[in-house]
Amino acid sequence: SARAKQVTAEKAVAAAQAQAGVNAAQIRELQRQIARTEVKAPADGLVLSRSAMLGAVVGASAGPLFRIAVNGELELQATVAETHLPGLAEGQSVMVSVPGQGKPVKGAVRLIAPEVNKTTRLGTLYITLPADAPLRTGNFASATVELVRKQALAIPAVAVLFRDGKPYVQKVVDGVVRSTPVKLGVRAAAFVEVADGIAQGDQIVSRAGVFVSDGDRIAPVLEEATGAVAR
């Protein structure tokens, strides 16, 4: 009958609509799966290493597929004695030297690790370097952080002698050598700071110290020597 044909047609339409819904859901799932095959970096940068292989299947538990330097910036992971940590702060300027590179690179302390190694008693600094720095990943480098700059008395390090482990210099007073104990400070290149023991303007033996003794009379040859030390 016409009524039976109408019911049958309505059921066919409903079945077709249901199948269309299933097909649409399958299409959406396929689209999601296709989207997962495209790996997008969270930011622009320089690819440092790649573990992903063409055609390989990866999952959520897989390790990083790529390591990138965001915006091409590099970072130095440096260690420092725990006694120096109180004088360091994030944002401090750092001069980084790399063997074979004549000119140091200026960086900045990005992060100071909150934990000190229990065995080595060393802390860790993360130093951000500019993108145009002539460096490569894996380079060995050393970093210098200037904590405090001050005016100080500095003498050539070769002028410092030691007796029983204690430092002294040979001061010249009226042409006579006098062994004078000194208290040393920081060292910079070929110079060392003298915190106590001699004053600016005092004459000391700088090159022939091992050949003269306390009480010897000498005729010193004066030379100018300047050095800067920074804390």
C-alpha cells in the first residue's frame, strides 16, 4: 500500500542520514589522524639534532623528535663553585671565551639552578648567547662574570714569593731589600691584588726575587707596570 511504501521510504532516509553521520565522523577522524602526521615546531629556530626517521611511527611516549634553538639562540651551561653563587644573579652580563675564537662573546645569565651538586659542590648557570655568536653546539667555553669593580693595588704575580706557604714580597727601602708579608686578593691575568702589607708607591723586586735576600743592598731598575683586577 501507499502507506507502507511511505514508511519504508522514511526508514530508508533515516538509515541514509545515519550512514551519512557515520561517514562524516569517519572523515573527521581521518582528518585528525592526517593532522597528527604533520609535526610543527612551537617556535622558529635552528635544528640542533633530529631523532625522527622518515616513515617511522611515533606515539605520545616517544622522546623528542627534534631539538631546536629558539630563534637560533644558543645557551651555555656552566658550573660554578657554590661559594660564588651568592654573588650571582639572573640578568648579569657574562663574557664567554671559546678556544680558537679571539674575541669573547657577551652573554647574560638566564637562570641559576636552584640545586647544588652534592658530590662536586658546584652550581649550574644557564647563560644565553646571541644568535649571531660564532659558536657551535658542543663547544667548550669558559665564562667570566664581573661581580664588583673597584680600585685596588695590583702587582705583578711574579713578584710574590712564598715562605712556609705564606706570601711575601721583597720591598726595597733606601736601597735595601726587606721581606714583607702581604695579604693577597683576586688575581687577573699576570697581576694579583695586594689587600695589605704594602702601599701605593712602595718599591718591590719583581723579576730577580729569587736572586736576592733580605738585607741585600741593590740598585733597582724601575719599570712601570699597570694592571686591573675586578671582583
